[in-house]
Amino acid sequence: MAEIPILKIGDCLLVSIQVDMHDRLAMALQDDLTERIVADRARGVMIDISALEIVDSFIGRMLNNIAAMSRVLDAVTVVVGMRPAVAITLVELGLGLTGVRTALNVDKGLALIRRIIDNPESDDAHRNG
Amino acid sequence: MTEHRNVLALLIDKHLQRLTAEWVAGQKREGGTSEPRREAETRELARRFLEELRRGAQSSQLDNSEAPEWQPMRDLLEDLSRDRVLQGFSPSETAMFVFSVKEPLFALLREEVRDDADTLATETWRMSRLIDRLGLFTIEAYTKTREQVIARQQQELLELSTPVVELWDGILTLPLIGTLDSSRTQIVMESLLERIVTSGAEIAIIDITGVPTVDTLVAQHLIKTISAARLMGADCILSGIRPQIAQTIVHLGLELNVVSKATMADALALALRRTGKVITERKSPALPAE
């Protein structure tokens, strides 16, 4: 079974999903990721889905779950690299991924995580204007 | 058979002047215009129509208005319909032009073949059928022209109303004009997301000054656009909300879940602040260029 690599960049973890996800793989990823967050004391998790042409409700739920798990472990999750067509499909499906932060690419995702870690209080203020 | 066929042609040949005069007078009576310019136009059209009718009748294709012999007639009727669409005539007014030829034509026919009831009946039937077909063709041409006009306007509207403008480095703005329906939302969303990818913008200002009303459906479309942009990593600011619309939104109980500002200027100020830029006043303002 293919394994999804988890790369460490400073105190962030980068997960790049490039294969079709299925139940077992998703479970394995959640296992690995939570363990790595604890082991590496990671403060941020970036999930790159720029290679995915189809994101269905299953992957949507998985992303939400990962974000929730990271939050419990005090790490912020950012989903990066979503394609326009995927975004439109998700919105049409009614999946806004409201629990997850997003960024255009890895670069901006990293900057966003930095910003959130550096001033945790202003995060919510920032979102609400 | 030959004589039957040519009764119409002979009739027109013999009484062209009278037929035209009576026809035009009849149209005027039916509520046509009394403007001299229009009348001359109608007379000219009537003359051309009768000429084509005669030419068509001389061919052997009286029962088949689809035949190539009738092509000039069809062209004439198409031109007529197009003109009348542009001048704002109603469909019945347009078709009445053709149908009203029956009255003077049948009157003449009755005079000519008074003694032959059989011919009178057959010819009336054939002419009536022919003119009905031509009339229907006119209506079809009229509708087709109208549809073309509508389709063109729709296309223009779509192209006009969905620009995505880069207001500042990393700040896009989407000035929406007109009501948002699903097909427009789709186009707006696609062009916005494409621009987010190409420009790497992090903030999109959606300005709804030009949206006449916001009901639940429009709000739904706005929410979709905003969430799609968010999924791409761009935050949206809603601006240009008129007092009336603010009231409607509250009365309908709509939850937009987005930062909103009354004016585009406020939205831009907020966007600049978020991207870490400040606007300051110069001590001595620059002179305007001569």
C-alpha cells in the first residue's frame, strides 16, 4: 500500500496528497500525522491537494477531521493548492470546509501559518474584520 | 389545370394598380398608420409583394411555398419582418400585412369568375392556403429575428457584467452589475477563481452596488462565490451594500458570514490594512499634471 509522505519544514509538517484516497489510506494518514505532530512538536500542518482533480465528500470530511485533530494538538491546519474546478464542485456539493484554513499555494500557506502562530489572539479578530 | 394555376397571375397582371390601392386602403382602415411616409412605404412593399406573388404564381408551384421559385418572396418577407421587429411592430401587426391582401384579392376574384362557382371555390381555397402559408412564414421570420436580438443581448450582458479587476497588488475586485442567476454566478465564480490563481491575490472585494435586489437566491449565489474563493485561499469582503439591501438582508434572516463594508473605499482600506499596507498623507500634495 502506498504511503503518503509527511515532510517537516521548521515547525510545520507538509503533506502532499498525490494519489487517490481510500479509507485505509486516510486512516493511516491520520495515524501518522497525529503521531508526527506530537513527536515533532509541530505547530502547523499544510495539506497540499494541488494534484487532486476530484475532491469528494469523503476527502472533504477527512480534511475536516485532520484539522480538528490538529487543533486538539494545538497545531493549525492549512489546505493549500485547491484547483478552481475543485473549489466550485465542493461549493456546489455544499462542502465549504468551514473548519479548515486555506491558502493558494505552499508559499502562502507557510506565511499564513507563521502569521497565525506569531499572533494567535489576532487570528479571530482578523477573520471577523 | 393550367388555367387554374394562372388565375392568380392573370388577376394580378390585370388589376395591379387597383389591387395595390385597395390593399393599402384596407390596411389603413385596419389600424395602420396615416403618416404619409409610412403609407408610401407600405405602398412600395405592397407593390413588391404583389409582383413576387405573380412571379410565384406563374411558376407551377402554387401549392408549395417551399419551392425555389418562392425564394425572392421569402427574402422579401424576411426583410419585412426584420424591419418591423426593429421598428417595434407587434407580431399580429406584421402578419396582418400579409393576411389583409385576402380581402381585395377575393373581391376581385369574385368579380372575374362570377359565373363559375366551381372555379371560384377552388381558387379561393388555393389562394387562401398560399397566403396563409406566406403569413405564417412572416410570423416565423419575425420570431426568429426577435430571438436573435434576445440571444445577442444576453451574450452581451454576460460579457459586460463579469469583469475581475486587480485593484492593488494582491487585491482583486469584482463589481457585480445586475441580478445574479445561476448561469451568471457560474461565470463570475470561474473568472474570479482563475484570477485568484494567476494573480495570487489573497483578498477579493465583491461589490454589489449594481445588484438591484438581494433575495435568498442571490444571497445563496453570493455565499457560494465567497466560499469557493475561500477554498482557494482568498478572503472576501462584501462592499457596496445599500441601506435598503441591508434591511432586506436582516428581514430575510440571511446569514452571509462575511466581512461587509458599506462602500468600496472602506473595503479597500481594510484590504490594504490586512495586506500590511498603509496610506499616508503627503505634506505638500503633488500638483496635478498640466
